[in-house]
Amino acid sequence: MADISSPGASAIPQKRSFTPNEDSSIPRTKPPREKKDTWRKKEALQSGAGSVGTSGKQPEASTPKSGPGTRHGELPGLVRYRLPPPRFQDYYGHRAPPMVHAELEAPKDGAYYSVTDHPMNRRSFRYSPCEASKLLPSLAYRGTEYEPFKARINFEDMNGQLYVNKDGSDVTNTKGWRMARANVGVREGDWYFEVKILNGISEDGAPNGHVRLGWARREAPLDAPVGFDAYSYGLRDQNCQKVHMSRPKDFSPEQTFVTGDVIGLQISLPSLSLQRNISGDPTVKAGDIIRDRIPIRFKNQLWFEHFEYYPTKDFEELMNPSSGTKNTPQPKTLPGSYIRVYRNGTYIGTPFEDLYAFLPPASKPQTSGGGRELDDGSLGYYPAVSTFKGGAVHVNFGPDWLCRPDDLGSEVRGMWERYDEQIAEDVTYDLIDEVDLLFTAGGLITDDDNSKGIAAGAGRGGKEEIKEMVMEDE
């Protein structure tokens, strides 16, 4: 959350990078037990002070009972940041990412492009377009969208080795398994989308590439197929096997998804009120949506940098149990939830039931970097597709369906409807946060002379501005 009322504006630094200590070249006669910087970080975490993005110092990750960053002395609240004033052009929208035409050997329908000079989500951080807003003087910045304005593949939330069409509906690649998520996700209710296999197993069984389809949470990695871990549920094209935690199981072995098939995927999730009671977390039960994010400049455009939710040890242990360790507690599930599958408009079964819960504490950011265990509104299940060595798919979120099942209930909604809903939700959160910043006392204002992050130089009357970040390869 941004507060630019202070005339002193700090510089938001570049992306996280390792900076060697200036004294690192000086030989030491006796190795220290711990570096000084480590103690600073520990003290910053204990006091709940810090900044998001590049400083590595953050508000306390656990839910505090009192002190800065809490609401009414009990629940965590907004973190207030002193941010530089926007540039003139920061008020005028966001352009689509540049795309470079890809020369692919395998024949495909239409043209494919690689997305370049664009921030890609990675473990620990994710990115979304933002712009300056004069209507929100306390927040100063708000989320925005760029073309194409519809439900589609998220250009920030796909592996960099994937190729897409300019419409964001077709996906392919030439290497191993890579995944892409949609720019719309669901948290409750019944939802549907469909995928047409453009290039895969042929009708005579010859593999021209492979695809996997399904639903994935925020933690699911983009360099692996859908169903790789406990954070996603997928379907293989070969023998229509279901895949979860990399364990293929027979689901409808008499069928194989081939080129030209249209696969429909329906998900059903219980109400958020029920999910919040299952969570047991007091902040989640209160229904608070708290977004820890800051604006960062990349290629002369503004982006929000968010803490990304990160795979936990419990889920990794669930996937790969270690010998000699205690039994890992089973994660909480969502009662009555399921995923149904349709092939060319015909129902073929329900491969998954009682899906894992996603609200905290089931989802956590990387707390070592300072993420707080909160619901920022992005948690849920997202349509996801994976391709392998030439596999290609067309993702259709509606409203014009290719093979809508006749027995699909009237309560089931197309994923295309979530696009406008998510924008409305984000605007609502902005208004709530603006009022909170204007009329509610408290909340942490980052101001640490030792920080190299957004708080550096805050309140000193400087004229720094948001600096250009560098997207490093991982």
C-alpha cells in the first residue's frame, strides 16, 4: 500500500540481487560466528519492520497480536510505504508486452510468438501491471490491464520457453514440459473451460507432442507439467490418466486424447464462508484481504511486485515422504469439491474429489524473505495447460463454446465471466484500502536507514523516483 503524502520520496531499487560486502576481500584472522547483516535481518524480522521487494527486510511473517502493522491491536493490517511520486506517463495505462515471431518446425495453426522484455512470475515473487491513480491519493497506485482485455493465458504467469498467439489462447513449445496459467482464477462456485488439442497424439497413436490439462494453485511450478505436485490436478493425454503429485492413475484407460479433441474441465468449490471456517486462521475467518505489494518499474512501465505463495515442506514431504520421519499430517480438504471431465461434449468422469484447501495456513509465502501469511485475494485454482515437445492447445474460456456439454448444469459458469469479476474485486479492495489508510490509525510505515529497499532515504526530502529493475534469469 502506498502513502505518498510525505514530500520525501525514496527510490525503489532494482530486483533482488546479491551485493558482495565491501569488506569481503579483506582476509579475516578468525571467522566470525555470524555476519553482522544476519543480525540486522533477525532484528528487523523480530520488530516487524522492513520493506517489500528488494531489501530483504519485511514485516513479521507470523500473525502479530499487537504493534505496527496490526489492525485494532489484534489482526494484521496494511503496511504503509513511503513511495516516490509517479511520473507523468505513469497515469496513462499499460501497453501489451512485445512479442517476437517464433519459427517453429512442426506445423501449427496460426502464428506463435515468444513474449520478450516482460516480467515473468517466479518462485517467491509474481508481477501484475499497475498504474498511478489520482483518485487514490493514499494508495497512489492501482492495478490495471493491457490488451487483449479478456480471460486468456497470463503472459506473466507462464514459463518463458512457451510460445503463444497474440490472442493469448494458443500455447505450444519445443522443449520439455512447461506450464501456463490463466489470468483468471476461482475461489468458490462452479466453473468451466475447454481445451482443444491442436497438436498431440494422432488418431493412429503416433505422438506428435503431448499435452496435459487441469487446474493449478499459485504454488504450482511453471517448469513442470500440471499434476506435478500437490498444488495441481492434471490429466494426461495418454490413456486419459489422472495425475496428482506426479503419480499417474488410471481414470478412463479406454480413452486417449488425440489431436482435434475438445476437453472440457469443470471445477466445483464450496463457499468461501465454509472455507474460512475450515481454515481456522483468525485473519482468514475475518475475511480480510491484505495485499503486500509495491510498484516497480520495468522497461519504463510500472508493475506491482507481490510475494508469491511458495511450496511448503509439509506438501513436499507429502509428495516425497522421507524414510524415518514422522507421518506428515494430511492437508485440509474442501468438502464437496471436485473436478469433472468432458470429451467432445460427453461426460467421462470425475477424476478428483475433495481438493486441497488453499486459504492460509494451507498457502504461505516464503517467510524467510518477509512474506506474511495472509490472503491477498489471488489464492484459488487456475485453469492450467502444459505442453511437451511440439504439443499445442487452444484454450477457450467462453462464451462461445466449441463443445458445451448438454448436461452441464445451469449453475456452472464460464471462466470468461471471472475477468470482469476480478477487476471489480480489485477495485473494491482498492477502495477499502484507501479508506483504511485515510481513517485508520496504525500500520507500519517503512523507514529504515539500513534498508536498500523502498524505505531507503524516506523522509529526507530527496527527489528519487522508482528505479528500473532488472529481471534476472533463474
